[in-house]
Amino acid sequence: MPTFTLTNEQVVELVKQLPTEQQIEVFRFLLLQQWGQWESLSQYGADRARIVAQERGHNWDTMTEDEREALINDVVHED
């Protein structure tokens, strides 16, 4: 079986030419390939958010979405 060497751009262009169902299948395959890393990073972020909130006298799990956004904004814009 011959082997083809394609650039990233060529692969993307080929995927764009696929019917929607096949694009979804490719997306699902790629997503599942990275799911473990994403899950690990997501858990790390959630754990860190809880720690930072606790260090500042808050409970991340009982904070409203607005309170969480304000806390994140404060942390991001600290000097």
C-alpha cells in the first residue's frame, strides 16, 4: 500500500471535503485521542481554583458564577 505525505493544511482541506457525518467521526476520533489529557488538565484547573479560592477565604463550590468570575478576574489582574 502506498504511503502519502501530506501537510497539516492538506489534511485539514481533505477533512473539509468530507460529508458532515464523516467530519463528525473524525472529530470524535480526535477528541477521544486527547480526552485523557483534557480530563487531567480540567481536574487540575478545578483543584487549583478551589485552592486559590480557599486561600482567599472563599469556598469555590458554594460561590455563584459571578463570584467565581470576579475571583478569577482578581487573580488574573494581580500585580
